[in-house]
Amino acid sequence: MTPLASSFRALAVALVLVASVAHADTLRRFALVAGNDEGGSGTRPLRFAREDARKMHALLLRLGGVAPGDAKLLLDEESRDFLAALAELEARAREAQARGERTALLVYYSGHAKDGSLRLGDSRLPFEDLKRRLSGAPADIRIAIFDSCRSGALTRTKGARRAPAFEIESGAARDARGLVILTSSAADEDSQESDALRGSYFSHHLASGLLGDADRSGDGRVTLFEAYSHAYARTVADTAASTAGAQHPTFSYDLAGNGDLVLTDLRASGEGLLVPGAAPPGTYYFVDPGGMVVAELDKAADVERRVALAPGTYRVKRRLPDRLRIGEVQVQRGRAAVLEEARLRDAPFSDDPVKGVARDGGAWWTLGFSGTVQSFFDAPTRDTLFLSVGLLGVEAQLHDYFREDWVWGVDAAVGGKQAVLALPTLAGPGYRYSVASLGTTLTSEWPKGSLAPFVGARMAYLMMRRDFQDEAFPDQKFAMFSPGLVAGVRWNPLPRLHVTGRARAHFFQYTVDEQRSLGYWELGALVTYQP
């Protein structure tokens, strides 16, 4: 054999070995991600469970090595849909194993849990049944993450802990096998949401960690236990002063073999934000145009950090003792942007882009402007006596003062139009018809994510006038109290901005020429802002 042929043969053998190792390290990943704001009877709707699921699904596709075809996203689905999706992914994992591929199955759930079961709408999925199903799932590694109240009941087994007090041997998870369960809270604790974060504390810090804040080794990869350790510490710290008390995530593990599983590769997409080592130390917050805190980054002095932000424009904040440093950064697809300290500016705390809609356990105000159409049900009345008009008004609302999700409001509105008198016995004089309304409303809301349907009662004081152009006709005025009902839905597109659509129905006794009851309706929109 010639030296050249020998070299080619050696190269071929090396390539085969490399391919074999690469195949051994390849881990086919499957993900089932579910979020449900509803938990059926005995529960209050959550605000951000579906949003947490959407964020986790997008993150796993972008950085977690999960192909779009190997991921399922369920929003507000029931237990039978959850189990059907799980069965489909199990079948695909079984086929991959038959081809010699190593597999990992990740299940994430954000929603209600109560009485030993996940509560998906009106359906139930018992903890023990789900845990038994995951234990026998046809995947080398099974990871289950549950963000729900009292989910720590799932880890009440040997190996369950609160704090991350162990370390798996470093390196790729080449031969690791088994089941890991992470939960957002202990078995006797509630899992808490934050209006400021627009999500649950645990899911927010888990996602922020997977974007780079948990990468303490600086190798550009976030492992399972780096992510959990980060989420644990930040969740406990953020909830320690809340009215519900500190929330303690838990884990249980039953893993054999060596190696820690890499959950996200910060270099996978190529894009993101680099915070250079020369940047000042501190905690950096990254806020998207909708006001959502997408990620946080805790930077030490002289340490370069990377956060794998998706393409887009973000506001950056770093809090100093007496002021803020804020600015804007743009991340382009496939490129890593660099945060430049010189492009940040000093700002007072009042310009803080990271603020909540409501304080935990406290009341809050909104102020705004309204536009309304008022019209009477009776056609002769609205054609000749009290005309249909548009009203412009102002309104103040006090939320969560009397009771959680109760709203007390006071409003004032005015409107009018030019008209010509058209009575059966008299016609012709022109006049100005005007309406002034003062009202107070008490409503009860049912928040569902960014939407909050509501119903309630209202008492209004109406003042109507006719001011005639012809001095031969005396001006007329009429005033009365008018009780009514109100219903509608409030939408929260931004952290402190609310848009409300509503309908009102009122009545009053008209006693000028005869005793009769008149009813009217109002359709309107309200835009409010929380100072």
C-alpha cells in the first residue's frame, strides 16, 4: 500500500470515528409545552400561563435544539388533548430509538394544580398518573417542568429537594438516562405571577436563565441544573417579600450515567447581545416594545456575558443607587449586537421601564378618556324628546381596593347636537340639545391573560337641556337619577395601558307629562393609563 493510500485510509477511519462519536452525542429532542389560564371550579383564572407557555415553546425551538416538527404547543386544551399530544411524541421518540438515536422528552406545563391533579380547564390529570406515564416514556432522558400551585407534590419521593444541593458530573449527557422533575413551588405553596414581569416568577427566571443569565461557566451553554439553580435562587429572592411569602421551587431526579444535559446553546442562532467585560457590573434588564421583561443578566466585573435575545429592539435598564442607566439596543437576525455603555443615559426612577400594573396586595388607580354613544330604546322618545348623541368623557378607576378584581369608577361625560323641534303639535324651531352625565360604577372582573371581562352596576345623574334659537320658546331642562347595569371587557396591551369596550343599560321615571319608565343604552370605549 502506498503512503498516499495509507493516508487516505487513515483519514477515512478517522472520519468514521468522528461520525460515530457525533452520532453518539446527538440527542433527538421532543417537547410538549402546555399553558392553561383556566382551572375550573374553585380556582381563579391565571393571567400569564399561556404567555409563559408561548415563550418557553419559542425558546426551545430557537435555542433548545428542538425541531418544529418535534414540538407541540397546547393552549387552553384539556387533559385528553395533553395525553394525546404526549402519546404522539412518545411514538415518534420510540421510532427514533429504533433507528439508534438517543432521545430526550421535555414536558412543560404552566397552569393550575389542586387536590393532587393538574387542572386543565374543567378536566383533571392526577399527579401520580402523569408521573407514572413519564417514568415509562420511551426516551432516554425525561424532563418535566411544572409551574403550578403546590406542584411540589410531584417531587415527594426519594431524591426530592428544595435547594439545588448536588452537581452532576460535567460534560455532555452521553449516557445519562432517567427522569428529572422540576416544580415551581413546594407541595404547600402557591406559585405566584407578576404583573411587572407579565408572567410567573419561576417561568420568567427559568426562561431568563436559559437565555444566558444562568450560564455561570461562560461556555455559551446552559445546562439543566444551571438553569434550575438560577431559577430557584431568583424565585425565592423575588417572592420573599410578597404577601404570599417566599416560593421555593423543588426538584427530584433519578438519573443514571454521567453528564449534565445542555438545555440551550446560546450560540445556536448566531444572534443575541454581548455585554462586554468592560461594562459596569450589575443586573441588566431587557424590555421588549410591549413592556415585557424578556430577560435579565447579572454581570460581574470584568466578565463578558451573553444573552441570546431574539431579533428585535429592546430597552436596556441598569439600576444604580440614585438613578437609572437606560438605553436602546437592536438585535438583528443572525448577528450578535454589542451593548455600548456610551449609548446609555442617566434617567430618574420615574422613567423606569420595568414597572408593574399593580402592587402586590395593594390598590391601584387608572385615569382615562372615554367615547360613548347614548340612545333611547323607544323610537318616538329618541326622535323627538331625548335624542341619540355622542358623549366624550373622563374617568378614574380604583382597582382592588374593596376586594381583589373589583373596580370602582367615577365618570363624567358631555355631548350634544343641533336639532329641529318635531312634535305632533309643533315643528320648526331649531335648538341645541345637550347632555351631561355624572356616574359611579362598581364592577367585578374575571382576568383571563391580557383580557378581563367584567359586569357590574352603575348609578348615573343625567342632565338634559334644550336651548332654543328662537327667544319665543323658553329653554327646557330635565335632570334625574338613573340606575343601570354595565358589562364589557378590558384589554391590557401594554403594562400600564388599558383599552376597554363596554355596554350600559339604564332606565328612569319620566314624570313631566305622564308617568312612564324610559330606558336607554350606551356603547362606548375607554382608554386608561396607570400612573
